[in-house]
Amino acid sequence: MTSPMYTASVPVLRQLLNSLLAILDKAEAHVNDKKIDANALLQFRLFPDMLPFTRQIQIAADFAKGAGARLAGQDVPSYEDNEKTFAELKARISKTLAFLDTLPASAFDGAETRAITTGSGEKTKHWVGQTYLHHYALPHFFFHVTTAYNILRHNGIEIGKKDYIGTF
Amino acid sequence: MTSPMYTASVPVLRQLLNSLLAILDKAEAHVNDKKIDANALLQFRLFPDMLPFTRQIQIAADFAKGAGARLAGQDVPSYEDNEKTFAELKARISKTLAFLDTLPASAFDGAETRAITTGSGEKTKHWVGQTYLHHYALPHFFFHVTTAYNILRHNGIEIGKKDYIGTF
């Protein structure tokens, strides 16, 4: 039987990352269509001390690879945060999806109680897999996906809840 | 052993609903402090065709009680959508938390494969519990919690990611 820790993570992360890919396509088409400076969206923040759109996407992708890798007992691959265009953000998500595809479901057996460490220095936190996934990684992941979506909606991009939920 | 369907749902829903309670307290304090018309926040939308703050809270609460009830094999209690103040929205969330507290973890045994129906008429959908929870109920729940949070942040309420994550 597939581990419930796999069922609750990788296929869900994949669903929402694929939604982001489709949403980024629509945002890029909107920008081209209206001849808008892409940075007006890529650097948009819902409030001055919130993170801009590009960071929301990067962090969503990071929580996806972090959750997948840690629950599978692997090192978390390190990606640079150097994306400056819609195409580069899509590549970042595609790279994250490709990484999730390398994780065999069987590696998640027993991940409920796997010891997981996040952060470093004073910010180091110790978890068991189950708490890490349900109470930390997924809530943060959904937060950044939704905030990216909300930034685009606030700027008039024609997307809807169906684009967020995507296909599964 | 506690069912993974319980572990992945009720304690997580409770975490974020409690976050919403604390966030609503801060929003209410802000409104009182600045002598703002509460409806300026309660009816605020991030874009004209998005739902206002009050509906985001109501729908988040609905996904919580819907997920809890359906996975536990119970009828979903019906609550009126008549909240008009911060106090009433907090009461709606507290009522939802009290309902989740009535669900014994043992009722979630085998919920992975439980047949679940949502919607009615042409919008009727049939699920098994696992797909319903991970790919539909939780993504929608987090969407509405985050959008409520983003509406407040966009309006300058001093809350942060810690308020969203809350305690667990």
C-alpha cells in the first residue's frame, strides 16, 4: 500500500505546481497582450512589506522540493533564486516537478516518524515527518501558491478558482 | 493507531481556524483603534469579481466542517451565512471548532476509501475520501484562509506569517 505520507504530499504538490504553470502561462499572455512591463507583475506586492510575486513562486517551489526530499529521506537540492522572467519561473517549477518525479513512493514508508530538521543556527527546528508535512510544509506551500494567485487576480489577470485547483 | 485521514485533517483544520480567530481579533482591534467602518474590511475584495472578506471566512469554515463531517461519515451540519460583524465571524469559527471537537478520531478509520458526495444537481461530484481531502477540501480550505489573510495584509493590518501558521 502506498504510504499515506506520499499520498498526502507528492501528488498534491504536483497538482498545485501544475496549476502554477498554467497560471503563469496566462499571466505571461496577459502581459504580452496588454504590452505591460512584465516586472509590474513579477515584482508586485499586495503590501509594501509582503514578498513580490516572483518570491511567492520561488518559495512555493522550495516548500514542494523541501517536503518531497525530506519525507523521502533525501538531501534537499539547492536551487538559486535568480529567476527574472515568466519563462524562468516556469522553468523553476518544471525543475521542481522533475525532482518530485524522481522520488519513489516507497521512500515515504515510515516517513510519519522520520526525524526532520529545517532551518539553521538559531532557526533550527526539529520535527517528525507527520507534523512537518501537515502543520508546516503544506500550510506554507498553499499560502505561497494562493498569494501568487491573489497577486495576479488583484491585477486583473483572468484566472479563476478552477485554475488554482487544476487537475488531479 | 490514529487514522492518517484524521491526522491530516482535523488537527490541521483546527490549527488554521484558531489562527483565523486570532487574526480576526487583530483586525477588530485595528478597526476600533483607527475608528474605521468595519464593513470597509468585512466587505473588502481583492478584485471586484472576487469574494469579500466575510465570505472567505464563511467558506473556509464550511470546508472545515464539510471535510470533518464527511470523512467521519456524518451529515454536514448546515450553518446560515448571516455574519455581519467580526464578533459574529469569530462565533462562526468557534462553532466550527466545537463541531470538529465532537468527531472522534476513530470515526476516520477507513475514511481513505469512504464514498463522499459533494454538491447537488449538475454540480454533484463523487469522491473517495482520500482524493476529496487532499486534492479538493484542503486546497480550498487553505485558499480561503490565505485570501482572508491577504485581504487584511493588503489593508495594512499588522499580522504576519506567524499569525497564519499559528500554534499546533
